[in-house]
Amino acid sequence: MENIQMTARRDFLKASAAVGGGLTLGMYLPLGAKVAEAQAKTNSPNAWVKIGTDNSITIMCARSEMGQDVYTSMPMLVAEELEVDINKIKVEFAPPAEVYINSLLGGQLTGGSTAVRDAWEKLRKAGASARMMLVGAAAKEWGVDAGQCKAANGMITGPGGKKTTYGAVAEAAAKMEVPKDVPLKPAKEFKIVGNKAQKRLDTPMKVAGTATFGIDVRVPNMLYAAVAMPPMIGGKVQSFDDSRAKNMPGVKAVVQYSRGVAVVAESYWQAKKAKDLLLITWDEGPNANNDMVKVWAGLKDASNQPGAVFREAGDADGAIAGAAKVYEATYELPHLSHSPMEPQNTVADVRADGATIITPTQFQQLVPFVVAGATGLKPEQITVITTFLGGGFGRRVEVDYTIDAAEISKAVGAPVKMVWSREDDMTHDSYRPGGYYKVQMGVDAGGKLVGYRYHGTSPSISSRLFPSIVKDGIDPFAVEAIDNFPYAVPNHKLTYQMHDTGITPGYWRGVSHNLNAYVVEGFIDEVAHAVGKDPIQFRIDNLDYTEEKHKWSGLSAGVAVGGRLKKVLEMVREKSGWGKKYPEGRGQGVAVMEGYNTCLACVAEVSVTKNYDVIVDKVTYAIDAGQLIHPDQAKAQVESCTIFGQSACMYGEITVKNGGVEQTNFDGYRVVRMNEAPKAMDIHWLESNNTPGGLGEPATALVQAAIGNAIFAATGIRVRKMPFTPENIKGSMKA
Amino acid sequence: MNISFNLNGKPASADVAPDTPLLWVLRDTLGMTGTKFGCGKALCGACTVHLNGNAVRSCQTPIGSVAGQKVTTIEGLPANHAVKKAWIALDVPQCGYCQPGQMMQAAALVAQNKKPSDADIDAWMSGNICRCGTYPRIRAAIKDAARMA
């Protein structure tokens, strides 16, 4: 299966042309023709808007809805300029097509906190352009100048009381020339963008239980598949005995596919029961003996390599050698699972002349290519339908499960819904890579920071998924939140060493911000305390206020943002009641970061019990994310990131033994529950009409650093090994 | 084996093995997909339904044990139920996958406790996982729903 994926990715890249702007993954699909065809059948001024003769307005959502609100925030941008009632529109998930490519990522892909950033101008212009064509069509019909007509609420009015609806002129509008100059309204005229009272458009169906997730899809004559996959990463089926399984009630077939053995039956439960009776001998593959002793020894050993330099100024080693005081630390950060609530699944209907894949995916554009590779069909013969996603968090950027389902459907010659168990999902994830980090800071006699060394060692996710973006040993997705190291240290050298741990690495909400921000902000906190300075003031005093450009920060601001970081630090200082005196066992910790062009400061307040259990009492944020599109859901994303990050730093750890993942369900892989979530969350925004920053991920990383620093404030224990379990906290006490 | 029970106020039956979990009978046999599969081990609460008014994990409830009894799923919780209204008012769901289970669990709480404290909510809801982290809004919505109920 790995081979199919790699071949498909190569084909994909071959078909690619440069897509402008940002960090391009070099992807491109020649599917424009399909969009044109779709336009002809409906009255569509462009690929984003469909207008029915009944005046129904449908707005296409080209990003995957996995909780982060694109189902509402994307249409809000279109509707603002289209001049329609956002609460009366319909939303449809867009099929794979060139026009829907995310310019920041170079693919039709949902990730990297880019949905709003990519859409900000594009979708408002799409709305404005469609409106201009509708108004133009009405004006032409009336024989008046378009400037004399006005659009509001899906209606067009003209001189002398002329009036018509969008629906009435939609057919004519679709034939109008697409305007070249599309002016956008200024922020002060926004009616929809920034509306604090706006509700999510998908809430009613999610509350009713009628929203269709991938796992809910049913097609005629559909069979169900339960699968057995190798328990060790990289294992394969050697042989199997299905004599008991195939005679179970409801079982239609037992088939071997690239990755495992599938039992196909009339219902999932029949398939699952029969699957449990399979006897499989595994070819254990290259990782058969992998365990955590080897993983950590490997990372530590690799960290002795010099690594690739991704940022350097002056002579860091010399400055540190000559410094009055040198501080140093090492950090050990674990592998993590995505574990979205909806286990991976796909409905595949593979036929001789084409295939339909209905799936909860973050990367619909790649699916036709991998399914083509797996079935022998051509990409253009494959239709992909995206459902709601029961969580994504980066897991559904991977398309492995669509390949599995397609192979199984092809083998049995029927539409099949493949459903993974929780155990399948947790043990066949792609994992947030662990990492080993070494840092040093040299401080002169006057207390000034003079030299900084940062050396990170971790698996490279992009080397596996998008090798073309890895250059000179540097994976841009491994140096986030450190390439843009926010403090001014005249001599610094930042290096990255990639190392494969035998645990498949994957993009996980916030990606390497989670690793690097913890080290950067944990260590600067150590230095602040060591030199006897207030942690917030120390940060403000040492921020980089230059306009230094950051070479590798593809999804970040790309330039030093000291002034913005200072503002959020000052705001969080005021809002959090910073500096309060606490009894022993309770304290506040701060952290600050720019990620996805959003600047955030966070103060966490924690209590640590006598048994070293950590309770997160309160989290306060000050955030500069530019213009908020849907303010209540911007807040919801910060709430979400907070709890996702809290799960990671408090409990999260994936381990392997005999080459396989040991955690199989939510008993072994603990996540935050209702009683453990922060008792209070207080989120403040810097009022701004600037270009929006991303919000789906950054707080995930930041809150972990703030909690770690708060544990130090509460206990005097600096925990450099996650998760913050009683064992790791006790283990971090100074001897 | 044909097993009959009451589903959302109407007679229902399924011809399945009696050890089949109620979850899969609802989803596959009866096409009621509002009830979700999350863990299969009663660890996450996504599959929560009411059995004779009590919140139970349908993934651990064999259909054979349900014969002749009253099952309510998210589809059967009335649209004007206080929990549904509170969930909508606060825009609780994000991805929404765990929410049917959360709401069925919450509905059983507000049916018996008109003023749940934070501790009551912690104790009652801690079996239901939400990876999107909607807990603060669930907590607020339960309090609102209890006031309305």
C-alpha cells in the first residue's frame, strides 16, 4: 500500500504546475472541465455560487468541515459580498477541482489553519464577482446602467422602482463576462463578517442527529467490511486461515488486500464477529523488534549529529563559551495519536468503468489518484464525495483508508462500507512525532542574552508525505515555532536533525509548533526565572523588534512580529491578574507564540496536588488574529485547541512494543474529559481589521507551554518530559 | 431471531443474532445513524441512548436484552426538548460526532436534576469524550437546559 501511495503521489506531482503564493506543495489537478460542466447545468456565475430559478442560493464549501466551522465561515465570506441572507443559503461540499485549490498549500486540502486565510479575499471576490454579474444581467435586461442598480438580500432594484430576484436573472448572469476589477467593501460596511451573533449553519442538523458523517453513508446493495491489519507498524499478511470466519452468518467474502484481510458481510457486526475468528500469520517487517528503549536511544543518538542549520547569526557557540552564565536543558516529547471520535471509514463502489468514493477526508484532491493506483482506473473515472468529518486533526490528510476500501470493493465487486474499530484506528494512525531537544542560552554579566543554541531531533513528516518540500535536510513542518524564534539573541544557531523512529509520523493539529513552542517557551521561562526576572516582562524586554525575515516559516507571518507579541503579552498580563500570590501548589505560567500569522499569549493557572496530579484551574488568552470572520466560532476554536493541547500535555503518549502501538482504546490513551477540562477559560481579542490569521491550531501548542510553566510556578519543578503525569513530574524533581 | 422493541415511541423489530449490540441494530438494520460508534467498549459515550429512560451505552447492550423495552435515540428526542434547544442556543457542536451521545447523556441528567452543580455535571458527563473540546459549552448548555426542563 505504501507503494501505491508513493506511485500515486509521484503521478500527482508530475501532473503539477506551480500554484502561486505561500508554501506550495506543488500540486495541481487538471479538473477544470468538470467544473465547467457543472456550471452549465446550474445557473452558476462562478464555481462558488449556484442560484436556482426558485431563488435558492447554494454556496460551495471547498474545505472539509471537521468542527472548525468552515461550513459557516466560508459561506459567510461569499455571502458578505453576494448580498444574500447567510441564514437562508444552502451549503454543499465541493468536489475535487482546480478552482478549489488552497493557494497556501497548493492542493485542495484542509489543514495548516489556512481555510480562512486562503479564502479571505478569494471568497469575498467570488461573492462580489457573482453579484456584479447578477446586477449586470438585470441592468442589461432593463436597459439601464449597472451603476443605477443595487443588490441586497438576493434582490436587485433599479431606477423607477424596477425590481427582480437573483433567481430570475441567474441564467443571464451566468453568461455575463466575468468582471476583471472586483472592488471589495471596506470593513466598516461588513454586515456578516464579524457578526458576533451569527450561528453555525450546521448546528441544527448536528443536534438533530441527521448530519451525515462518512460512517453514516448508506448506498443501495452496500456490504460492510471489518478488517484485520498487522499489529506491528510495517507488517504484512503472510498467510491466513479463514475457515471459521467464512462460515459465519452473513459473511459474503473474506479477501486479502494490500494492508490486511477484510471480512465482508451483510452488516458490520457480522463482519466484525467473523473477523475476530481469522487466524493470520504476519510477516512482521522491519520494525518487529521496535520498542521505546530503541526509539529513545535512536533519537538521542541521532541528536549527536550536527543536523541542518535553518537559522543562524553571529557565532552562537563562541558567545555561549564566553558567556558569564550558561543555561542548558534537554526535552523529551512523546509520540501522540489523533484519535478523532469517528474511526476511519470509507464507502467505496468500484466498478469496471469507474468508482465512487464517499469519505470523510481532509484531502479530497488526492483521493482519485491513490484510488486510481489501487484499482487500475484513471483518476478522472473516480468521483469523490466529501462528508462531514467526525474530527480530523490532521489524521484525515492521510488517504490510506480510501485505498483500503477501494481495494476491498473491487475484490468483492460490490459497494462496501469499511469501518475501522477504535483499535484499528489507534494502532494504525500516523502519529505526532516524538522528539529530543537540546537548548543552551548564554547570558552576559549584565544579564543580556548573548548566545542561543537550539538542536531539535525528530522524525520528518513531510519526508514521508510531501518529500518535494523537504530541502537540505530541513522539513518546514519540523521547524515551526522555532524558525520564527521570537527573541533577540545576537548570536544564535538553530539546527534540525531528522530521524525515523519506526513510528509512522503524521501531521497532528499544530504539527511541530507543539514540539518547538514547548521547548522555546519552557526554556525562556527557565532563563527568566534563573536571572530573577518576571517571566512576562523578561519576554517583552527580549522580543525581537526588528523586521527579520524567517526563511522556513511557510505558514507563519514570515517576519519577526515583536510589536504584536508585546501587545498580547501586555493584554494577557492585565486580563489574567498576573502576579497574584498563590499558596504552595498553585501558580500561573505564561507562554507566547506567533503561528499561522496569529499572535497569542496564554496564562495558565494550575493546582498541583500532593500526589502530583495537575488541575488546570483557568486559562486566559490574549490573541491578535486580525479580522475575525465568525467571532463566536473563533472563540470555539481556541476552546477546542486548549482542550486538545491539554489532552496531549497532561496524558498523551503513544508507545510501541514488538513494533506495534500499545495503546488500543481510550482506556490506554487517555484524553481530557469533562471533569478535567479547565474550570475557566477567558479569551480576549485584539480588535483588528487586519488580514486574518489561522486559529484552528496555534493555541494547541501554546497552552501546553503555559501549563508546563504554571507547574513550575506551582511546584518549583521544571518538567522537561511530557506528558505531565505524576511520574514524570516526580521524575523531574532535582536530586 | 426476530426481536421486537419500542423505538422512539413506535414498534420496531430486527431479525438478528441476539448478541448483536443495539448500536449496530440501530445503525445498520434500522438505518438510524444518529447514534454513533466511537470505541465499542463503553469508554467514550458516543453511542449513548435511553433504555426505559436511562442513559446506556448501546455498543454494550445486546439486542436480546432489549426485547419488549423502550429505546429512545437522538432522533426520538423531541426537537423542542430543552437539551436540544440549549445545544442550539449555545452552538455547542463542533465536528458534532459525539454530540448525540452527549445530548442523550445530558437529557437523562436534566430529567432528574433541575439544578445540576458543576460537580454533578462532572460526575454525570465524564464518561462522554469530546475530542473537539466542547466541554465548556456542554456544561453551560446543561445548566440552561435544566432551567428550561
